Amino acid sequence: MKMNELQGAVEAILFAAGEPLEIERICQAIECEKEPVEQALGGIDEALRSINSGIRLVKMDNMYKLCTRKEYSDKVRAVLEIKKNTPLSGAAFEVLAVIAYNQPVTKAFVEQVRGVDCSGVIGTLIAKGLIEERGRLELPGRPLIYGTTPEFLKCFCVTSLDDLPDLPEHEDLPKSEEINGQLEINLEDGEIIENKMLTGEPVKVAEE
């Protein structure tokens, strides 16, 4: 893969993830060695700065994330406030349902259920205070997990998650016990497969 293609792939992954990613996880996704990925990250940072982009590549320990520049924080907050007061879309209701009935879950799990990228929708639900981060899974990559908030219960007029209506039975939908495990580690080759709906013991949540 040429360097410009590698930079594009890394940038796309960071944008879609919407959360800090360890460099090892990026390498695994692209099937590339660490050194060229580090070079690509450096190229992305340089390119964003050269065009005075409103986006910056931020490094946190061994993790990377695309963030907005702090001088534009007021503008970003204004847009998010407008977004917060808009009605939920059909896609947002779908994502909220997946999280509410299966929480805590990772973003990748929600995307596997829906079959599409859910970064923007999850951001909207967080901005509206309907879901929140619940920590990270104690597994390689430490993916974020999400759950609903007290505001969610208030908005839907229920006192607890037990008061949610039962989901209709559908032969194409996975059973709740089939969603217990969200990550499988293939011990033979070390490959990490996120959010595969498998039976098994619940995964550990890392302490913050």
C-alpha cells in the first residue's frame, strides 16, 4: 500500500471510530506493520496543520484520536446544542433500542446489529444525554462500552430497564443469550474479533 493510501485508510479509521484507538488496533485493521502506520499518522498530523484544518490528530499515550481544535469549541458546542434539541431520527431510535436492550455494548456491536456505521448517531445520543460511556472492556484495544442514562428512563416514562416492553420474537434476531459475549480472541493467531455474537462468559469491564 502506498503511503498516501495508507494515510487515507488510517484517517478514515480514526474518523469512523470516534474514540481513541491504540496504534496496534489500527495496524491490525489495515494489516500493516507499526512503523509505516506511525509514518502515516505523522503525515496526517502534518497535512492537517498545513491546511490550517479545524481538525487535529491528538496522541494520548499510545492512542490516537481526531479532535476539533479548541479555538472552535464555542462553534462546536452551538451546533451540538441545536442538535440536542432536534427530534430523534429513525436511525437514532434503532441504535437506542439496541443499546437499551443489550447494554453495556460497544459501538462495533451496535454496528454489527444494524449493518452500518453508527458513530454519528451514538454522538447524537450522547449529546442528548440518552446514553453514556460506561468504561472500557478489559481486552486489547480497550473499546468503549455504552449504556442508557437516567434521562433515558425519564424520557420514555419508565422507572427502570425492567419496565421496557418485551421485544417481539423474530427468527432473524439474535436471542439475548447469544449476545452475552461481545469479543472473541482467537488464541491461535491472536486476532481480535469485535462484537461477534457468541455464547459464553461476560467480558470484563476495565476499571477507570
